[in-house]
Amino acid sequence: MEVRLTVDELAARAGVTVRTVRFYGTKGLLPPPVLGARRVGWYGAEHLDRLGLIEELQRQGLTLAAVERYLARLPRDSTPLDLAIHRALVASWTPEVPKEAGREEVERRAGRRLSEEQVDRLAAMGALERTADPEVFRVDPGLLPLGVRILDVPIPLETLLAARAVVVEHSRATARELHRLFRETVWKPYRESEPAPDDVERMKALTDHIQPMVAQALVSAFQRSLREELGEAAAEERRAAPPG
């Protein structure tokens, strides 16, 4: 489903102000809109997901210059879905406490009416949780945009649940191993050098800023591995196919 938004609609979907959208545009962080009749600017899925990623990176504490460097390292062929995945993974480092929101607010952020089946699919992806009130949900702001983009992909609910379990299991294992590696090879030797208190605080601040960079490396590696896996599977199918 093609996304076509005015600047006001884009700001409402992203939960920011129109002034913020225009500011990011002047800084080159958002590509310019497509001009339509009467020079009305139209924004698409790439703008929406890029804006969400920028907001998430800033929430993690990155400066505008650091955000610009992060975006510059993204592959040129990154799709809106790629951007949404980046945002979801970056957000996972310091996830926000799920916020309660009514169905009207959730649908406004989703940009569409949601059926009960679609709500179930979003819940399976961890984008939201049901509450005792059927019209109120606990929403994960970082995962909701990604979940909405996947709604139109014909994936069975059982597959979504199984995929989420795989991702949670392996992401936790990766996080444990990265934490162990950093603790034993960086943090422990640093503390043993008896640094001054101010230096310790600076090191802690540095590690906080490193996290989004690690997240980018992880998601880029995953996307590359997935493309290679799909390529190998396609090659095997071609080899197995009878000669035409």
C-alpha cells in the first residue's frame, strides 16, 4: 500500500511537529518531498521511516552530526522496511516503557484502521499488548512502525510468533556475549588502571553512545546474511530444477 502524506500528515504519523520535519529537511536528514499540483509536497514511506529512525537516534543521545554520519553509512538501496528495522533494533538497546494508548491514537500512529486480526498480529510481533480494556493497548513506540509495515505481508500468525521467539533467543545470546566481551576486554582493564572519577564517567557516557553504532552493525550484518541465505537457496533451487 503506497504511503502518500502531506507534511501535516507526516508529522502526525511520526508524532512530531511540522517544524521538526522542516528542520530535518533543511539539515539534509530527510530527502525533499515530491512536488505535486499547486506545489504541494508529498511524503512517502521512506520519509516516515527515516524520520522515525532520526527521532530514535536522537532519543539515544546522538547529536545531529552523529545522526547524519549514521544515515550516511546506510546502504544506498535501503528500503523503507530496512529503515524501520534499523529503528526497531536501535530502540531495543534502551527500550521505552510501553505507553498506554487508546485505539484511536494507535490507529492514528498506524495511519489506518486496525481489525482485531491485525491487532493480534501486532501483539505477536511485540508492537503492542492488549489490556483489560479492549480499546486500550500498551504500545512499544519503537516497534509499532515496523509492525504496521509488516501487516500487509502474508505471514501466518503462528510464523510471526515463532519468528519472534527465534529473534528474542538469539538477540539475548548476542547481547550477553557482547556484554561479556566489552566487560572483560575494555571495562575491566580500564577500571584496573585506576582512572580518575571524571574519566570513569566519560567512559560510561562513551559506552552509551557506542550502543546505536553496534546496533547498526548488527542489523547490517543480519540483512547481509539474509540476502546471502536467500541467494544460496535460490541457487540450489535452480540447480535442482530439471533442464528446460
